[in-house]
Amino acid sequence: MAKKDYYQILGVKKDSKADEIKKSYRRLARKFHPDVNPNDKAAEEKFKEVQEAYDVLSDDKKRKVFDRFGYYQDNLDPDSPFGAGAAAGGGAQGFDFSGFDFGSGGARPGAGGSSFRDIFSDLFGGSSGSGVRPEPEPPRAMPKRGRDIEMPLALSFEEAVTGLTTNITVNRSEQCSRCQGAGDTGGPVVTCTTCKGSGQVQRTGGRLQFSQACPDCEGTGRRRTPCSLCNGKGVTPKTEQVKVKIPAGVDTGSRVRIPKKGHGGRLGAEPGDLFILTNVGKHKFLERKGDNVYVTVPISVSEAALGAKIEVPTVEGKAQLKIPAGTESGQKFRLRERGFPSLRNPSLRGDEFIEVKIAMPRVISEETKELLKQFEKLNPENPRKAMGLD
Ligand SMILES: [Zn+2]
Ligand SMILES: [Zn+2]
């Protein structure tokens, strides 16, 4: 009989403890199990080999024999003072798979006491005991980047000018610390609870309802027993205070990206990003168009006629504007670089455009009435002259 190194087959060291051997065996047996690898002769051979190795190494007495002689036979005595030759010739193979039926889809071994069921239920959980055909391995979870989160943030007109640093509360998630985002810890296969085994989940998009492959079982309807910490989601919820820096110049509808503060990734993949969607309040007088601002400011007749220095509102409070003598109503002035900072290039700024409107002087006394009459006499102008009208 060919000498096989059972330790090598199970991938364990010669001095490995029983539980290490068992762990390694379970992993390999699951990997090469005929139900996981239907019609795969090589896997079947490997499975038998693993089984054989474990049969010997899991039994203290048999293991002792193997350690002593380098192979196992029923009739060998590990404590014998004689060498291997002493008992040679017994010829017993010691291991027989004839009771196992690895046929594809064929009947499972009957109640004839085969250890197959025990092995099976040990490996995959209790489902095989009831005669239910064991099912193939569910898909393994793949590393997946976390989803992005979008959150609205209202800020004042002035805050949009200067930019803003603030803390906001984000309901995000993090990779599960128990399963590292796999969603399971390698337990038995069960029906997916998310989709109740259908493999499909309902999603709502606007007013439409549509079904989609279940993300928790990749549409198979089955999965390993979900991780008890994250319920199989692979991520656990986390409410976090996130410091967000809103740059100067944002407008309503600007998207500010805060890297890696979205939902947690799975199996080591990166978290998603957090996007702040800004909503900028209005100013009492100033109107914004892009990075420029517009305002209409009233001036008096005498200011228009004689010229004046007046105050105008800007994005950063009041500023002075010089009105030249003879200014017409509706005339426009520009204050360069008094608009919003550019989001793309913070060293650039928009302008402010000021339109002046001459306010009608109110007659508040007999005296002002007289003065206006006198003014009329001294300045006999007809403003409709160019139209040929009196
Ligand atoms: Zn988990
Ligand atoms: Zn599912």
C-alpha cells in the first residue's frame, strides 16, 4: 500500500493538536465534498483521502501507529518493540469507502449505519438528517465598496460666501467587526431571510416597484447562517459626528464630497463617500447669478444731479460707491471682485452689479414746494423735447 503522509494531506504539523486537525479536516472536507463538486473525480479522490487521513489522525491509537510506522494498519501495535515488519503481511487496508455512494444525484446511503450522514451533518449542519438533499455551496461574499451617502445641508447666503466648517450627524455604517463584512461566519447553509428564499427583493424607485436580485444571497435564496452581529448585512450601523468643510462659493445644488464617510465597505473594501448637497438661503437685497451678484439701489435727485458717495450692500456687508454728477436713473455700476469666490478657483471672484434708481422727491412742506417751483424756473428743461412734445 502506498504510503501517504496524512499530516500533509490535512495540511497540519506533526505535533498539531486534535482540535487543529479537526478544524483543518472540516475545511478540506467541505471544500472537496462531492456535493460541492458534482461530477468532479479529482475532488472526490481528494475527499476520500482527507477522510482517510482524518480517520487515522483523529483517533489517538491509530495516530500513534501512524506516527510509529509511517502508515496505518489495523494489526499494528504502536508499542511493539519490533519494527514495522513484525506485523507486515496482515494486509488489512483499514479503510473502505464501498459503503459510500458518490454517484451524481443518486440515492444517499440508507440507514445502514453509514457514517456519511454524520460527516455531512457535521460539516453542513443538521439539514441532511431529514433526508433533504444537501445543497451546493452558496456564493462567497466579495469585497464591495460601501454605498455613498447624500445629505442636504442648509446654509445662509453669508456662509456660502465665507465657507463653513461644521459637524453633522451622519447615520452611516461600518464593516462588521465579527465577520469582516462577509455577512456570515461560515456556519450552516440556510434559507436567506432577506428574500425568504425567493432570491428577489422589491425595490421602490420613485413610484415604480420592481424586483431585483437579493443582495444578501446574490439571488440564490440561500446563504450561510447570517452573522449574528450584523444580521448578514456585513456592516453595522454607526451614528457619527462628521466634520464637514464647505468651501467658499457653494450655491444651491452644489455637491461637496467628504471622502470615505459613506457606508462601510465589505471584506476590506473602501467605504463610500459622503456627499453634502448644499441649499443656500436668500439675501434680502442681493441676487446671485453664478458668481456675480446684482442689486438695485435708490438714490435721491440731488445725489444723482450733484454726485455723491453712497453706501451699497455687498456679500461682505456695506461698501462705498461713488456716484458721479449727472447720473441717470437705471445707470449701472460695477464693483469688481465683490461677488462670490469661485468654487473651481478660490483666487477668482465674481463682480457686483449695482443699478441706481432715482427716488421721487416727496413734497413734505410748503417750503419744499416753493423750492421745487423755483428750481423749475431756474432750469427750464423739457425732458420730452427729443420726442417733439411739450
Ligand atoms: Zn457580521
Ligand atoms: Zn436573499
